[in-house]
Amino acid sequence: MLFLFGALFACNGGSTTQYTGHTTYKYMPLDGERSWRYGNDGMNFELLVEKVDAQLIDGVEIVSVEYSKYDPQELLATIDWSSDSIFGIQIHGYTLTNQGGMDFETPVLFADYRMIPGENVVSTTDGITFTSTFNGVEMCPNNWVSEENAWECLYFTVESDSASGTFPFVGDWWIANTWGASRFITPQGTFGSENTWVLSQADY
């Protein structure tokens, strides 16, 4: 029942849409215990994504999400996200295994709490400028729900002006209402492939 409810609710992107835009933070849920698994045609392993920690800092709940090879498990990266009705979706830092990372002095804004297609948000932190563009609403089929129940997603592209460094959140993201990322691409090959990572399983 939970699966059916989630699949149908994710399909109905209009449920959080008004003339003032889409309530983006509902498409990047970080409450409760959550994990996701993704497959990729270019890789011989699944990617396990897990919420592992949460802490309240200055009134914002910052959630650490780990990205690992699945079976045998090998940690690849950690991204610190927040998602709420005040600040929208933000990225507070990241770590790449064996490569280090950054805690951003000013969070990178993935999305304002409400946006309309065509809008973008620009963040400058630690001398690096990030631009996130809400391209629009698209169908985003995955390998967890059936084709007839394919989800409707908000499609974002995140870019950086940095000539060096690898950021595991830069790329294209299709996020579904109440479930999070249905598909994503990290062009810099953070997770070993520039092909699309497609959701195969989610637990909440």
C-alpha cells in the first residue's frame, strides 16, 4: 500500500503546484529513514544512497547522505543536503573518498523553496559560482515503478564555473514528489560513469 501510494503521489506533480510555482523541497524529502538504489547501463554495480545522519544547525536540519557501491559496499561520496519550506534545497558540503571535499561557508542553493520552469538560482561560495536551473517538468521513468505509473519530475541542471575539482552534485537531476531523485547524471564521472543513474529501489 505504501508503495502504491508513493508511486501515484509522485505521478501527480500538480499536487504541489500553484501559479506561484512548484514547492521544490517536497521533491527532495529527507525525513525519516531513507535509502535508494540506482542502476547504470555503463557500470557493473548498483549505487546505494543512504541517509546516515542529521544535525540541526542554526535552525536548519542538515542531512548527510552517503553514495556507495553496493555489494560489496564501498563508500564513494557524501553530500550534506537540507530541504525545507524556508530555504528550499541546499547543499552544505561534500566529501569524495580519498579525494577530500569542502564544507561550504555559504550553502549552495539547489532550488528556492518555490520555483517556476526556466528560473535559475546562483550561489557563490568559497570563490566558486554554482548555477542551478529548473528546466521544467518531465516524465522520469525508472526501474522501480511500472511504465504506466511513471513519475513526473522536476528537472534541474547544476553547473559550476570551477575549472578544477569534482563536485558530486553537479549534473542533471530529475526529482520526484515525496521520493527524491528518480534519475541523475554526474557528467564529471563522480560515480564512475557519465551515463544516467536510474532508480531501482527505494525504502522509507
